[in-house]
Amino acid sequence: MSKDWDIIISNKSNLLSIDLGEVWRYRDLLTMYVKRDIITFYKQTILGPLWFIIQPLFTTIMFMFVFGGIAGISTDGIPQAVFYLAGLVCWNYFQDCLSKCSDTFNANQAIFGKVYFPRLVVPLSIVISNLIKMAIQFTLFLSVYIYYFTTGVDFHLNATILLVPLLIMMLGCLGLGFGMIISSMTTKYRDLRFMITFGVQLWMYATPVIYPLSVMKETYPQYIWVLVANPLTAILETFKYAFTGIGEFNWFYMGYSFAFTVIILMLGIVIFNRVQRNFMDVI
């Protein structure tokens, strides 16, 4: 006599398999996590979401004083406020995605051990909530950009601006991929958590946030390969070029960054899927 089962539980042997349908069924949980990341974190603060604007604004002012004033680092003729904000908007989004995704297993081990839901919901919610934060900071960047434009600064908008959504998606995917890899490794090697903050700070100086790529080509041409190997370099340079028409835009560099992003994201999924099966026995 045959039986029809309502639910069939089976083992997924393919490490690359992602049940997007299952993630979609848990979209309410995903929305809850996004709201938690946005609202709860600033619930007991005085200024609340204004910190999304205050942080990049004051960081930009500091960069203008230290790097643009004291150090005298060139911005290729781009107004310093526009140059630094463009870099910070992109960098902050990537940094937040990487830092928070890298703590997925450790920060959620209590709930992971009690309730089943697609584990991918947590890092995805981080990327989405940080995207909302980036949208606010991007609005700040546009406000400063429009101010300088109305004062007579000759910006050269070009068709590259159509790539901006792709650039933002690549930043999020890079942060997600690297974050899942680090989170999976920290379940066994806890000391990696203490290296993240230090490593991210060093990474920023290897990324053209406070200086244009052209300065490094002129000053240290023998080390330019280090910057080019950094997948964030092409993304930030293209972002600045899209709005100002000044900077480095190279299809080869962009192709490399895109390929690197896809590989890191796939590698992150493989490692994440493998670790999530038995991480409660290790953590």
C-alpha cells in the first residue's frame, strides 16, 4: 500500500546547492532580521539613524584635514569632499557586510542550535540591511555632489554610471563571500575573530579610498600590481569615474573584479554549506 508524504526530508550532497525557494518561504524571517539590524542597533541611541550620516561625514572631514591638507595627497582635481565620500560610501558597505557576516555562526549559535531555518537567511539579511544604510550614505554623497555641481565644478557624467548598480552588487557579494568564509573558519579557529578588525584596516589602505590609483602609478609603479590584484580597486575607481569622469576605468580590471567576486561567493557558499551541517559539534 503506497503512502503520500507531506514532507520528505533528504540530504543535499551538493555543496553548491542553494534552495532559494526555501529562503523565499522564510522571507518573513529575513525581513525580521533586516528590521532588527536597522532598528534595534540604534534603538537606545540619542541620534539614532543619524549616525548613518554622521559617521561618513565626520570621517570625510578628517580625511580632508589629514590626507588632503597635511599629507597633501592629490585627488586628481576632484573636490576632496566628493572624492573621499565616494570612496567611503563604497568601502563602508563592503566593510560592514564583511565584518558582520564573518560573525554569523558565533553570534547566532544559540538560535541555530534550537530552531531550523535556512542559515543563509542571516548573512543575506546583513547584506540587505547594510544596503539600506548605504542608500542613506549614498544620498549624502549625492547631496554633496549636487552642491559642488551647482557651484560650477565641471563633473563629466558618462555612461559608466549605468554600472553603479552592478558595482554595489559586487561590493555586497564580496562582503558576503568573504564573510561566510571567515565565519565558517572561526567556528574552529576562534582567534581569527581578533584579526578581522586589524586586517580590514590594512585592506582599506591597500584600496584607493584616500588616494587615486594614478598617484600610486606615479609614486610606486613597482607596487601597482598589489592594488590591481585587489578586487575592490576597480570597483571604487569605476564608481568615482562614473560620477566625475576622472580616474581609472578599465574593462579588464572590471572583468577581473567580477570574476573574483563570483569565485569568492561560490567558495563562500561551498564552505558555509559544509560547515553549517555540523558546526554545533565544533563551536
